[in-house]
Amino acid sequence: MTASKCQACGGDLATTDAFCGGCGATIVAAQATSAPLPSINDPSQSSPAPAVDTATPIPVAATSVPPTIPAPPARIPAGFWNRLVAWLIDFAILTTIGLLYTLLSGADLYAAAFAAVSILSIIYRPLMWRYRSGQTIGQQAMKIRALKDDGTNLSIGRGVWRVLATWITGFIPIVGRLNVLTMLWNHERRCWFDRWSDTRVDAIEDPRIVGFFTRN
């Protein structure tokens, strides 16, 4: 049975022939040089596709998440008793300094003490509010501080105006008492001089932790 042609002489070759009967060429060498290339359309001759490992997850590029901006802390208005005790502590400090000055200077006791306390108050409080994060010594003890209504620290000028507003309301009969009592029934716990000077007094910590002086 004829299988192919000899590449050297063109003679017929049988499938069992090892040499060409016409030219004597080796059939294996001739067929090796003329072996047809595998067809890409023949599925029997195509190499199998590589196996895909479906168990291994395909990595996905991580998307960047914008950082979460924390919300500003909620305002906690200072209670009536906290503010009163803080004022008494500061008043005791200023009065002690004023009395010492009066005794050393030999001036009239009450007049000199009053003048000294007034001068010290209008200097001491604004400086402490400006450079001590809104806290006098008494306010530090009671964990409260004075701020502008927008939450920023008081300037020297606003601190002086706050002290003057306190004096104005305090010197008017009846008005001074009403001024202090107004903070008991408004949710912001602000007196009239707080509103006039656009300031407020906040508790630094939760009022339930500060102590029994805070009115919830």
C-alpha cells in the first residue's frame, strides 16, 4: 500500500519500506524532513489549556478610603455651682493679695483692698483666659473654662470687656442677682454678661464626673 512519495526521487513508498527502492534513500530521514506541521484546527493535536485554580482568590487592588474626620466634641455648659465656686476661689486669691498690699502700704483698709482687687481682677482674669486656655485658678480647680461663643480662646480685649460687663450687671440693683439666676433656666447656662461679651463657660469633663457642684 502506497503511503507517500520519496522526497529524493519521487518514487512510491510503502508503509513498510525502510529504504527507497529507486534511489536507496532512507525513508525515515526523508519523512522526518517533510513531516507535516500539526494543524491548529485539529483538537487532537492542540495542547491542553492550563488549569485555572478557582480556589485561590484573585487579588483585587485595594481602593483608598478617605480618612474619617472626627466630629468636634459636644459642648457641655458649666453648671451654676461650678461657676460660683470657681469665682469664690479666684475672689479669695485676689482679696488675699489686695489685703496684703493694703497692710504693707498702710492705706485705708477697705478702699485700698477694693481698688487692689478691682485692678487685679481686670488684669488677672483676661491674662489667664488668654494664656491659660480660658482658665483662671478657680476655673482650673472646677474643670471649667471661659471661651468665645464659637469655641476659640478669648483675646485680652474680649476678656477685659467680659470683666467690665460683669461689673456693670453686678453694680445695678436687683439686675445683678437676676443676671446670675438667668443661667438656671436657660439651656446654655449663660448669664447676661456672657451674652453681651459673646462668651460662654464650658465644662471640660462630663458634669457627672466633675462632682456634686455641677447642676445637671
